Amino acid sequence: MLNFSELSEREVLALAVSLEEDDARFYRDLSEVLREDHPASAKLFDAMAVEEDGHRHRLLDLYRTRFGDHIPLLRRGDIKGFVHREPIRTAGRIAPDDARERAAIMEAETRRFYLEAATRSSDASTRQLLGDLAAEEGRHEAHVEHLEAELLPHEVQQEEHETLRRLFVLRYVQPGLAGLMDGSVSTLAPLFAAAFATHSSWETFLVGIAAALGAGISMGFAEALSDDGSLTGRGSPWMRGGVCGLMTTVGGLGHALPYLLPSFTAATILAALVVVLELIAIAWIRNKYMHTPLLPTLLQVVLGGVLVFAVGVLIGSA
């Protein structure tokens, strides 16, 4: 890697051309990630990419005037201390606010790099060039704010936030809630059947662990294989399956872990309390994210839990 101080004025200008080209690609990557779910923000980054293309063409014209057609191949990765751009593909899906924040940081970093590099240069023309580039970045920040006000009025931003909330519910809350409900309710019957059949904390714990893990694996694969997300927009099937399987296991473990206590009576009382808390948590999540009325939802969830609990007790006591 080269030190910036080793670069000639020609190489500095070539580096600036490369920087503007990379930044335009960065904005187009952001636009591509956002286009499906947030088309208004995608248009913003398309416009920003066009702006970067304009900067690059102006720099190319200046370079050809001063140094001819051949441009040395220099990238930011060749220079020590140069601004690093994390590829957008490593970030997966990204929220519009996060994308705009990354763009603002990118512009500020580039401007700061040019200013600091200018202070380290002993050549007057190079200092002038770097100062001009820093001024370009400063004006670009103001232009971005103008584009944002034009393409993303308050109503559009509110709509994007609501879209983001719905996607979060669709991709994470729904599969997680389905898993939590299954793990908290369906594993009650085998757990309490084993408890009342054996009156042994350890044996009940083993049955509870087996039921929780088995249900988690089953629910995880069922969710992942039910929908690939291409038509419904529900996201990665394996992510949904992982969330669903994990929450199913958590729901089942919640009332199995109390049976690590040596006292069977104390473990059963604690497990029952945990079940009550799990059912309240399910009702609260449904109320918060699905906007279902809290009291009717709580009654429905409790009724289902009581029925499954009763089945387990009756079978275990037979």
C-alpha cells in the first residue's frame, strides 16, 4: 500500500476519479437493495448516483486536459488510511434511515479525507486540488438534503416507516410468535403428563427438554419449507425458520427448566407460574404488533393453555 504523500498530483486526480466512480456504485447498490420495499428512497439514491457521475465526468475532463487519456489504476484500497466502503451486499436488507445515515457518513468521511490530505501536502497545486474536492463534497451534502426534501416528503417517510414496521412483523414477529405459542402451549401436555405420571423432577425435566427441542426443530423446518418468500415478501425462509424454531424451543424450555429443582412440588408451582407469564407475553405481543384487543386475546390464549394443561394432567393422572 502507498502513503498518500508518495502520490503525484496526477495520481491524486486519478484517485479522485476512482473515488467518485466507487461512490456512484455504492449509491446504486443502496438503491437496488431498497427498490422493492422502499421505492421513494431508491429514487433518492439513484439521483445521488447521477450526481456522483457528474462529478466523475468533470474530474475526467480536468484530468484529460492536464495529463492526457491514460489514467493510472488507483483504488482506495491501495492507499493507507483511505476511506473504506463496506459492500452493501454484506448488510443484506437495510432500512431507509440507515441507508441515508450511511450515505451522510460516507460524504463526511470523504470530505474530511480531502481536507486532511490537503494539510499534509507541500505542493500548492495539489493542496488547491484537494481543497476543491473537499468543497465539492460539501456542496454535495447540501444537494443531498435538497434531493431528500424533494423526493422524500414527510408523508413518504411516514409511509416507508409503516412499510418497514409491516415487513418486520411479517418476517420476524409472526414466525417468532407462532413458535412461541407452539412451544409454550403444545409442550404443556407431554410435560405435565410426565410430571403427574412420575412425580419425578428429573424425569419430567428430560421429557420437557425433549419436547422443547423436538418442537423447535419441527416448527423451524415447517416454517422454512412453507414459503420461500418470493411472492409474499416474507424474507429468507431459513431466517424465518430459525426465528420460529428458536422461539418454539424457548417457549418449551420456559416451563421445563423449573424441574431442575429437586422438590417436585416447588418445581410444579414454578412451572405453572412460568406458563402464566408465557401466555401473558403472547397476548402482549399480539396486542402490540398485530393490534388485536388485549383482553380478548388474553382470554383466548389462556383458554387454549388451560385446555392443553388439563389434557396433560388428566393423561398423567390416569
